Amino acid sequence: MNENNNTPAVTPNVTAKITWINNNPTEAKKAAATITIADSFAVHGISIVEGQKGLFISMPQRTSERRGETKYFEIAHPITAEFRQAMQNAVFEAYSQAQALAQQYKKENTSQKPIEQERSPSESTEPVQEGDETFPFSLDEPNEAESDNVPILGLMM
């Protein structure tokens, strides 16, 4: 409630977009997100972190060191429990959707097996060089580290 006029606070609409997902399941930071509040204000750098009690949202922070001790201060944060819940719901829903899309993409791209083409003995078996006009893409094989990265929502994960 607003202390000045006793009218109930209205929780604005919150939308979220996942901007990065960590492919390393052992890391605590699982993803980064941006939220948009009432189609008017954006907050970047929100982290989804796995703690001892499960996933939680970490707001953008700055650090301050005083007397050898490092402290963290949130740059922006929700004031009401209702808005914190709306923000968490939006971020966790976007995270769930991004994970589902990543799994679907990986499944679709790992289930496709290369098609073996039959060659006549007279056909050349020389490798095709990059830049050959019949292939508008690179022929380099992805290395193992790149194979875990999955493009999703326009970003590499």
C-alpha cells in the first residue's frame, strides 16, 4: 500500500528474456536474463544461480571493499514481495522455455546422421576446399568445445 494515499499498489507487467545460458552444469551461475517492466524500463544482468536451496534470482550488483572485506550491493531490486514474485515468475518461465528450446535443438541436431553418398570409381575423392562455390558454408568440422554451444534466441549458448 502506498503510505500517502492508502491505495493498493499495482504490480506492473514483467517480461523476461534469457540472454545467456551456461553449458557447464557444475557452475553455480546457470543463466543471465533481462527483464522489462511495464514495457517501459529494462534491467540487464540478472543472474539465475543454483544455491543450496535451489535456483534463485540475483540482481545486478556492485562490489565495495572496506577494511579488507568485500561487500556486494544490489544496484536495483524489487521493493514489494508481490513484485519480487512477478519478477521471479517471469525469469524462471523464460529460463524454462530457453532450456526446452536448447534441448530440442540439441536433440534435432544430434539425431541427424550424415548421409553417405555412393561414389563411382571415376569420381575424385579429393577434399572439397572452403570457398568452393558449390558449398556456401565452411567445411571445417566443429571442435568438441563448439559442439556444446547451441544457438538459441539469437545467442550462442
